[in-house]
Amino acid sequence: MINVSKGWNEKQKNLNVFLPNQKTFVKGIKLLLEMHSMLHDKKVYKITSETCYNDLWEDMKEETCKIISNKETSVLWNIWHITRIEDIVSNMLIGNKETIFNKELQTKLGVKIKDTGNAMTYSEIELLNKNINIKELKEYRVQVGKSTKKIIEALEFNDIKRKAEKEQLEKIKQNGGVTDDPKSIWLLDFWGKKNVLGLIMMPITRHQVVHLNDCFKIKQKYNGLVRQPGWLSHKSCGFLG
């Protein structure tokens, strides 16, 4: 189990307290936007300071992105995974609209995959690493981040307890967001049991931290850079416990 920084854990706890309380809801939204901004490129929030996500790509070698770690994941797979999940959950389940991902974007990315990658085999991850257009993947993440930002800003207190409709979950499957593989299809049940608050807590915030942390560990091990253990201790992240 990954040890997320004490500072981030505290923010997660505060989210869970602030957002369900009408008196502190606005404060919770402000905190959520702050946390979300650190998980994306600084272009998303039009800020000048580097984010944790920007820090990940600093001095990143292309070959490092494609290394499959002992967890049988790569940096590129992790970025695809968290971005595709955010796209699906934020847009389809919280915002009730279409995803950023479509056939045109799929062509630009150079991949056949449509789903979140939960059930991908080692060889499939190798193929993803080989074929995916890294520039387009980064741009996809920027567009997903911008969309989520707008959805968060539009949230009202009464939205917090709202759950996804059965039709929304079925549409995810129809659009290829999940597959019939048991390692993938379970996501529909998982998301379907959560209200908007639950989806914000996991996967919009904590889930991304876990996978970005995996990315930093891969970078630290294989990129030839000397880093302090634990990416959240880096100065740009501001979450040191």
C-alpha cells in the first residue's frame, strides 16, 4: 500500500467534512480545486507555478515512460489510466455529458484501447507504450482537467448526494469505457454505489495521487535522477506532512 503524504491525507479528510456541510461547502470546493490543480498541468488552472504533475515530466526520458515496473505498470499506462477514469467519472457520471475521448482523439493518440486499462496484460501495456502518442496523451489530460475544473466550479450543494443513473453507467459500457473482463466491469458497480462526494474522494482525488506516486517511483528508479523518496515531499507539491 502506498503511503500518501500526511498533508494530502489531511486534505482528503477535510474534503469529506467540508463538502457535505452546507455551511462549509464553498470552502470544500475551494480546497477541491486546489487539490485538483496539483494533479494536472499548470495550463489547466493557468497558474505559473509548477504542479506535482509538471514535476513528474521534468527531465523525464522517453524510455523511462515506457519501462514496465515490477507492478507491471508504466508511467504512460498510469497517465492513461487516471486520465481515462477522470474523463469517464467527471464528465459522464458527475457532469452528465460526453467524454473528451472520442474516435478522433483515439486516432490522434494512436491506440486501439478505449477503456481504462484495468484488465490490460503485460503485452498489451507494452503495445500501449510503443504506440501511444505522448504529446497527444498530455494534451488529452489537459482537456480532461479543464473539463473537470468547470464541472467542479458548477457543483451545488444539492449535487453532493446525487448518484449516477443506471443509464449513465450502461452508457459507459456501451462506449467502451469498461470491458466485460472481471478486472474491468467491476468499476461500474463501484461507481454506481457512490454519490458525487464519493466519486470526488475516489477516484477524482485520491486515486490519481496513488497512481502519480507510482509514476514518481518509476522515474526515481529508472530515470537516473537522485530524488528524495516520496514525490509529495518535493517543493512544488506543497503537501509535505
